Amino acid sequence: MLNEEPVIDQITYNDQGVIGTRKWSLDQGDDLDGAVLMICESHWPGSPDMLPINVQVGAFWEGTVIHGSGQQTKLTIGPLPTYGKYGIVAHYQLHNLVNCWPEKYPKPWHPKGTTLSLRIRSSGQSLLVSPAGFRPGTEGVCNPESPIMAMNPASQSTILISITEYHLTCDRMTLDQVNKAFDSEHGYGMDWDLRENTVNEAPFMGAVPGTMLFDNYELDEIYVPHPITPHRYRLTALLRQRNIVDPYGHPLVACDGQYVGWNHDYVVESKKGGAWRFINLIHNYQNCTGSFNDQASQATVGCSPRYPSAPFCNLFGPDATEMECGSVGYMGDVPCGNTGSDGSIFTELCDENN
């Protein structure tokens, strides 16, 4: 039976948010393993976003009687000793299970029990444009009928396109959750190697279709305080948004009615002007030599977008297919703070008012 014990520094507010400490005692005949498991799966009272960051188990105090540690060996130095009374201390800290994101960036879906954090940095892309695409003007006035600018040391034939990088990190993922996110064979998710160099087919995190590029990803193993499943994973996707706007600051629309994104280039089509055009790649299988499959060798010419489109709302798992993947975020209806629940199964350690 868990008995709550008094503790100093029960709640600490610092630059890491909030850290809470709780302490319990158990007698020798109590279920120690069950108590540790229950504590590791618990959360701070009233705050489902505040989970254990470490759990310590040992003698209740240094004067506790050791009932025996068994025969010592060279490799293990003997089994762990047993005590007449045990002590368990747990420290809790805020995570991103239930958090608020800026309205500008609707929070994407992520598996229950995981955290999703966002890091944003800006960069740029220098785009070469033919001098035929420029016209002299005064205070923003442009006359398409004016002569082409003559190249001289003051001429500029490039424009700078703003690129915004989004680092989406899903933390505390189980192996099963990672496998489902990567599994395209059974229709769960999409192979992340195939996601590279694809663009969003629908609005995603406030970005209009075709303007968000899946660049690359990173997967590394982490650990969480849990006696049965301590092995978890951290999955990070690097997305790049190409920001091309009209004179009013709105996403620019090309002549084909599509938003100007990663598949568009500025093309000079005559001496009097140019436009943003959707770029396709030509695959001329007719000129292929050597061993090739019959179906492809019979094809003459095929075209495909430079960057194929793909669904981004299911980045971290299959259940996201039921979520709205546009202007509404996964936790968009949850206010800022510790209200709400991430849906995980928590073992309550206090009264019904927690």
C-alpha cells in the first residue's frame, strides 16, 4: 500500500516550467513492482501534461534494516537487498502532450502519449531570373512595354525567395507507433524515404498546397522512466515552406490557378514579359538503353511534377487520416495551459478532484 510522505520542495517553478516532487513509503510485503509501474504511468494531479522524469526506489531511510542480499558473485555482486520499508521518490515535469501552439501554425496530429514540439528558423533561396524579366521603373511603377534592361554593373538578375524551416519533433514514440508511421505497405502511413522531395497536397500548418516541401528527417532512440518499456524514439521532420507573395502579402497564384510553390519557376516567355509556370519533368523512356522492363520501354514520353504531392496530415501515424489537415489543428479546441487530456491511460494517485 502506498503511503504519501511529506517532501520539501514539493513544487518548483524555474526556467524549465514546473517541477513537482512526491514521495511514498511501502512495507516489505507490499507490491513494489506494481507501485513503481503505477507511478511511472501517472501524472501530476490536475495536470495531464506533467509526467515523471525520474523515479527513485530504495530504502526509506539509511537506518532501514537490510534483510539480506544473497551470495555475492563477480558479475552481479549479488542480488539486490530487500528492506523492511521502501521509499519511492518521483519528480514530474511539463511535457508537450497537451500544449498550445500559435494560431498561425495549427498543430498537426500526433499519436496519443507522445509529445510534438516545433522549432522554426528562416533562410532564403536565391533565384536566377533572366534580365528579360526585369523592367526599369520608378517607385514601384512597371511598364511591360519598356525596353529590356541593359546589363551593367548595377544590374541584378536574381531575386531572393524567403524559405521558412519547420522542425517537427514527435517524441516518446513507441516502436509500434514508429512502424505504423513508416508502414506504407499496409496503408498505415507512408515510407518516409518516399516522402522526401514531396510537397503538401492540402493546406498544412497554415501553408497553402504545394508550398511546403518535405526535405529530410531524423530518427533517434531515447529512453523514458518506465520499468517495462523504457525504449522510445524521437522522430523529426524537416519541412521547408517557399513563401512567394503578391503585392498585398497574400500567397501568389499563378496563371494556372495554383499557388506558386516549389513546382513553379519564373519563366520569360517573350521579350515583353514572363510568368510563374508549373514545371514538369519529362521522362523519355524511348531512349533508354540496356535492361529495362517492357512496360516502361513501350512508353514514349511521360511527364511528372518536379516535386510530387503527398498527404502531410498523416506524418506521424495512420489515425491522422480522420483528422482535418488544414486550418484546424489536432489540439485546436484545447485552450492554453494544463486543461484537457492527451487520451493516455493514467493511474490516478489522488482523489477524484485531481
